Amino acid sequence: MSAKNPAFNTWLVHAVDGVTVSSATTTDSSAIDTAGFTEAELILSFGTTTGTSGTATVSLVECDTSGGTYAAISGATTTALTTDSGAQTDKYVSIALSLLGRERYLKVRVVTAGTVNTGAMDGFVLLGGSEIESRPPSGKTARDTTIAYVGG
């Protein structure tokens, strides 16, 4: 599911829809086409997370083709969410990223390690900005700003 608002040049993509993960897995969303946008923000929430000595890490990864090999984006990874026998609930992560100078396609990646089970995860990526308004001057490099936040 996605919703586009051309008046504000924004596009909301439902990138992770009710996914659950278990121990030692890497789970990727579908490819998200960022053509024409200059900024992206991921907001992902976890249901109840349980386990013993487990972690879940969320990141954005990029590629120049939708079906290619995706690579990590420096700074676009959260600190590991620790799970324990006490069960954590209602955790969320947010990653904001400049798309200037980036590959065209993004995916949301969740990597779990140890003994961990997540409740259903839901995540949205908000794409925004205008490529024409934000293009860096000729000969200048694009800014590279990423902010990762974990809260609950």
C-alpha cells in the first residue's frame, strides 16, 4: 500500500506489514523506488518482543536496481534492541535519511540474533522533498545526513 500526495511531493509507503521474525534471521522489505525524492524517513513499530539474550537491529539498505544486491548505508542503522525474558512492548525506531547522492532503491532490513521473537512489525517510509529544488550546485557533493532513533 502506498499513498502519494503530489501537492506536497510526498509519498507514504507501507514497507513492513505485520511481519514477525524469529531467531537469527534477516528480513528485507520489498524495494522502495525513491526516484524524484530527496528525503526518506522510516518509522517502524514492534509488537511484544520476547526472548533471552536476543537483539533486533533495523536499517535502511540501498541498491541501484530493485532486484540487485543491497548494501548498508552508513549511519542508517539503529542500535540493537535488546530482548529478554521480561518481554518488551511497543518499541519503535525511526531513521531519517537524505537521498541526495544515494542509490535509487531502498529496503528496510531487520536482523535478529540470539533467542528473539518479535510481535508483528509495521513500518512506513515517508518519501519527500523535490529533486529540482534540492539538487546541489554543479561540482558540489550532496549532503549525507542520517539520524537513527530508538524509543519506546
